Amino acid sequence: MELFQNVHSYLAYIVLAILIIAFVNALIGYASNKDFALEKDFRISLFALILSHIQLLLGLILYFVSTNGLKAIQELGMGGMNSAARLLALEHPVTNVLAVVFITIGWSRHKKTDNSKKKFGRIALFYGIGLVLILSRIPWAQWFN
Ligand code: HEM
């Protein structure tokens, strides 16, 4: 379990970094009417998609093996959890599953058009929503501990 915790904790830096890069890259591409390039834009967005999915999987495993996940809900009950426990066991998992859903929608919708501006726009919008959701429910105190 400690292994999953550590990987989820370190991968979080990489996932956040690549999501920010993919989001900013899409914004710039959109604003400057660039062509959506296979070598660069496609790869950055795909990399961000894959890493967020790996993080999702690790998070799901953690949810079931960690004492801070499902076990906390079972042991303390909804009413018995303080806000820190609720963040780890409930808000962070639910919000981040949703965030990855948005990112995945952005990825698949960008593939449905050949128009570069629309591709950038869809990635910027959906990856942006995902990023804001993730940032809104990071357990910062626990992370930097
Ligand atoms: C997709 C983006 C995600 C990011 C960037 C992220 C990031 C983090 C970070 C930074 C921590 C604190 C780690 C530490 O204590 O050092 C954490 C903990 C945790 N995450 Fe995530 N997470 C993500 C998705 C998920 C998902 C989808 C789930 C569950 C479905 C999840 C479940 C958990 C659980 C249960 C903990 C607490 C683990 C423990 O303390 O034992 N995470 N996450």
C-alpha cells in the first residue's frame, strides 16, 4: 500500500505538470491560429491523457487499500469524518474521477474534427475544466508533509 501511496504522490507532480503544459499549449495554439501538429500537439495531449489515466487507476487502487479511502468511510461513517478525512476519502476521489472524464471527453472530441482551431479549443476547454477540478481538491497539507 505504501508503494501505491508513494507512486500516486510522486506521479501527481508529473500529471499536474503535463496537464498544465497541454492546457497552455492548446490555449496558445487556439489564440495564434496554428496548425494542430501531430508531432507536438497531438503527443502532448495524448501524454497528458495517458498519465491522468494511470493516476486514476492508482487512485482507484488506493481508494480500496488505503486507510484514508473507503476504510475511513466505513469506520468513521459520513458524519464521523472531519473535513480532512472527507477530502481524502470522498471529495478528492469523486472530483478527480470527474476530472479525468472531462479530460477524456476533450481528447475524444478533438479527434472528431479536422479543424485545428477547434481541436485546440476542445482540448483547452476540457483539459482546463479537468485541471481546475483536480487543483480544487488536492490534499495539499497531506502532500507536502
Ligand atoms: C487524476 C489526478 C489525481 C491527482 C493529481 C492526485 C493527487 C493526489 C495527491 C497529491 C495525494 C496526496 C498524496 C500524499 O499523501 O503524498 C493523493 C492522495 C489520494 N488520492 Fe489522489 N490524485 C488524483 C486522482 C485520484 C483518484 C481518481 C482517486 C480515487 C478514485 C484518488 C484517490 C486518492 C486517495 C484515496 C488518496 C489518499 C491516500 C492515502 O493517504 O493513503 N486520487 N492524490
